[in-house]
Amino acid sequence: MSPDLLMLSLLGAPLFSGLAPLQLKVLALTSERISFRDGEALIRAGEEGDAAYLVVSGEVAVGIEEGEADERAVLPAGTLVGELAMLIETEHGSTVTASGTVNALKFSRQMMHELMQRYPGMAEHFTAKLRSRLERMAEALREIDEMLDTGDALEATAPDRQAMH
């Protein structure tokens, strides 16, 4: 994997976008380069994760259980999978398998914690990115909740309308 390809992959991942060039270089240099063969799992549903994988080349398929990857859920190079596992203890909710040969960067939780202690700005960056995502998700859930409440109100009045006819 060429240094230029590694940097381009890091720049393309939304969680890493906005990091300083030196921080990106440190990530590229400290991550583990790893390859997966066709059908090999990067992460498995139900297993505790301890790392994230940035797909540098190739594609991955996402499914709920190993061997049941939905062919329509194919993710391209530049995708970061299992990202929460590189920051906190978490259980994977889906299985991600290689579709053909996949070259990736592995970001272990231990490595990331060491980097964030050494570079506090990196920790602040990840905190801000994740907070922003959570705020957007909370807003989307509020909108869905409001739509459901409106739908319930319409359904509750429907029998009243029928009684008037």
C-alpha cells in the first residue's frame, strides 16, 4: 500500500476528515496493514470488537450473520467499518466480509487510546465528530417520533369520521 493511497483513504473517511496532516500521517504510520481474502470476515456480528478497519482497496459486504452478507450492501474502498470498536468497548451488530481481496488499515483500540493521550487534539476531534453524529441521529429520531404521533392522531380520529357518515 503506497503512502499516497493510505493518506487518500484516511482523508476520505468522514471520521478522519478534518484531522491535521501530521495526525493523519501518525495514523497511517501506526496502523496495521492487513489483507483479507474473498469471504474472510473483517468483523463478526455478536463479537466484541477491539479495532476498526479502513478499506484501502477492494470492497466489503455487510450482513447480519456471517455467510449471509447481503450482496446489495457492498461498501467500497474508503469505508471505515467497526469504528466505535477502536474507541470504546462494543459488540458488533453486523458481519462484514471481504468481497474479493481487501487491503485495509487496522486501528486497534489500544493504539488509538495511546495516540489520543499523546495528541489530545485527536481525541477532541473524535469527540466532536461523534457528538455531531449523535445530535443528527437524535434529531432524526425526534422527527420520526413526531410523524408517528401525527399518524396516531389521524388514526384515532378516523373511526369518528366513519361514525358521522
